Amino acid sequence: MVVTVEPKTTQAYREDGIRTIVVAEDAGDLADSIRYNLEHQGYRVLVANDRQSSFDLALANTPSLFLLDINLSGVSAVDLCRQFRNDPATTRVPILMLTARSSDSDQVLGLDLGVDDYLTKPFRMRELLARVNALLRRNDGLDLRPVYDDGVLVIDPWSFRVTYEGREIRLTRKEMRLLDELARNEGRVMMRDVLLDRIWGLRNYGDSRTLDVHIRRLRTKLGNPKLIETITGVGYRLRCSQPTE
């Protein structure tokens, strides 16, 4: 088990307001490069090379972001993501996953576990920093949005709760962001590029299929596929909520 910070420094960093990022990466050179670049941006970076030390660091330091390699010391990060999302202390912390694979099945699995974004290896460090900053920026803005309530659909970012027809709907962070964005623009067509930029924080986002996957999952969870309308070749629109029959 390798941890790159002594426990005695934890409280000092908490008090001075520096953001903490837990990096779970067992490739030493890459971990050092990531740590150097993130620290240069003003972040506190804790590096671990196995699942247990990553989880322990997360619980001890309340990070602002998890950066996880999908293959970690012979153990898939899938289990670690599941731990993070099931633990109340870490369930709302955004996750950026590093992966050498880019198949739809890997992305869908990650979305199911609550991963907020993917970065496929090899990647440029500038892109990593852009995605980290975008995730943190979007996370900051989440709780500033008002509660949406049209009598059927209720979205409350403050408590991270969504109900539809009185049923509580469990959403991932990105699903919440996407639904909230559509709701705040109810009745208006939201272009695909605009949604990708506002939710994922990057212009010219590499794989727009990510948006389609999130829309499909929202429709399934809400139980009313007509609620989110597809405008072919343009984007999506949230229709006025109607109870399901």
C-alpha cells in the first residue's frame, strides 16, 4: 500500500481550503505526472495504488474529486466505484475514470455505477486538467440551482432528490445535471452541443454518444419516455410533465 501524504497533514489542508483530489493509479510515472500537474493547478493530491488505500484516503479526507484508473493493482475500479457510491460520505463526489478502453459496454457500466466522466489513455495532460476543472466547476454550481416543481416532476439539487408522480428516482450526478438543465429550459429545444458543453464542461466533446446514453437512462428511470422529446438532428426538449397512464 502506497500513500503519498502523511496523515498528520490532513487537518491543515482541510482548514486552508485547498481542494483535495484522490488519485487511484498504480502506474508510478503516470501517477507522478498527474500529481505534479494537479498540484501546479493548486490542488492537494493524494495518490494510492490499490483499492483499499484509495477508499481509506477518501473517507479520511473528504475529497472534491476521485480520479480512478479502471484497472488498479489487478482489481477493477468497478468495485471501488460501487463502494464510493454506496457510502454516504462519498456518494456525491464526482468520479473521473481513466481507461485504456473506449467500448460502449465499459461506458454504460461506468454510468450505471455513477462515473461522471471518462478519459481514454493515452491522453494529453491539458485535457485531463480541463476535465478535472470542468467537473469541479459543474459540481460547484449544482447546489445553487432552485428547486423545480411542476406538480408531477420535482427536482431538488439541494438534497439531490428527484421525484416523479410521487416516486423517488435515484439518479447519478450527471443524470441529475442533465435533467436539471432540461427542466430549467422546459419547452425549449436544447441543442446537443450546448448540453454537452454545459453538463460535461468541454466544447467539442469527443463522444456525443455519452449524451444519448444518459437520455436513455433518464427515460427509463422516470418511466415516461415521452417526457424527454428527441428533436432529430438537433437535440432534446423536456415536455410539460404528464402523469403516466
